[in-house]
Amino acid sequence: MAAGAVLAGCFYQRLRCKKAWAQRPNAFESQLMFPLSAAAKDLPLHQRRRHPNPQELQGIPWLALLLPAERERAQAELMVGDALAGDFVCRIGKPVTYWFGVVEGLLKMSTDNAQGMTMTFTGVPPGGWFGEGTALKREPYRYNIQALRNSVVAGLPLETFHWLLDHSIGFNRFVMNQINERLGQFIAAREIDRMTNPDLRVARSLAALFNPVLYPGVGEILRITQQELAYLVGLSRQRVNEALSSLHAQGIIRVEYGGLRVLDLAALRANVFASTARGPG
């Protein structure tokens, strides 16, 4: 039997499913390990930066929108860093120096409230670029960006970002689309914060990550583990497992090896599901 079918069947057997998901983070993480030396791992992220290779450049969606001279300058200035799980890419109060994007892996955007509790805004999967508002205004970051797993993060220097805004129509269109989609995303995030039904919280959070404008690198399968999704949604891993089981039973998602496939994105984005509402997890 195929691995995807085995994992999908696990959703109907709660204990087996929990065991399978518990084992997956380490297995999935191993696919994203970088050939970093022990000494390199001890360096801050900005000291691990390097020039992107051709495959990594292909994972940057806006490069294709530039004219040849614009693309040549952008590619010469782009840098990538191999972020380890737990590394901070941006921190509250720090000055902006780069406009960042995810080539591979998964980041989370969060802030800390007055009580010292962390509030997660969203996850940032492959193909996602973020911080254009901060870069436009040249202001300190108002949020933290942290790697949930080993990730490849690209950065465009701030001055190159503004040069492209001044010279490239294609780049301007990309940034405007990003800002427009981001506004809708954060309005949706506020709605999710007020939801008491865990199934809805999980569904809407998943739907936000399947956004072809903001995250063109996701494709049909979202590479995410149960624990990572729990971090983003703010629920226990057990409760996330139950919500995913419900969505799977309704034919809205399917669990496959290494991630989740959405079968009905419209239903995932809807406010009402066929499942019975449960209390908070």
C-alpha cells in the first residue's frame, strides 16, 4: 500500500494516527538539513549568508517579472541564508536591512503582547515574501520572524528593493499585489483569533497558507507537520489532529507523505462545516 494511503487511513484510527504524525517531524526535517559544519551552525544567521544557486533563484517568483537588466542587478545583490529551526530572521525593534522571502522551509510571523505571551499572525511557506511594508517605510520591525524548521531564506538588500521600485514596473506590480493580499490575510487572521471552534481555526489557518499570490511555492501539497501547524494555530497537537481528522472525513483535505493536500479549497475557506462544532482545545 502506498505511504500516502497508509497515512490517510491513520486518520480513522486515532492512536495510530497520533503515532504516525509524532514520527513525521524528524523524518521530514531530515529532508531539509543543510551541509553546515558544526562551526557554521554556531554562527549568527547573517554570517551564514551566501549567494543563491540556480535552483534557489528559480524559487524566487518575482525575478521572472523583471527586465533583463533589472534581473541581472537583483540576482547579483540577492543573498540566501541557511536558517536552522529556532533562528530569528527578523526581531521586533531591529532596523530593516533586507526584504526577505522563503525559498525552502517554513517560518512564522509573531509578536509578544503586554503579558509576554506570543501571538502568531501567520506562517510563511516556500515562495512567500514578507516585510514589504516595513521596507517601504524603512522602519524597525514590529514583529518577529522565526524558522519553525531548517529553512533557506533569501534576502534582497533594502537599497536594491527601492531601486527596483523606482525602475521596474513588473516589480511594482508584484509588491502591490503582495500588499493587497496581505491586507486580506490579516483581516482573516483577526477573524480566526475570534473563533472558538478549533476545527474552523485549523481550516482557516490552512486555507491562508494555500494562497497562490503570497505563497506560489506551496503548490498542491503543503509541506507541514502536525506540530508546526499546532504552533501556527495556537492549539495542542492532539487537538489539531482531531480537526484534521474531521476535515479528512469530509473530503476537504487528504494526508499524504510529507504534507497535506487540499481537495476542496472553497470548503476550507468557508465559515461553516458539516462537522459538529466543538469547544476550544
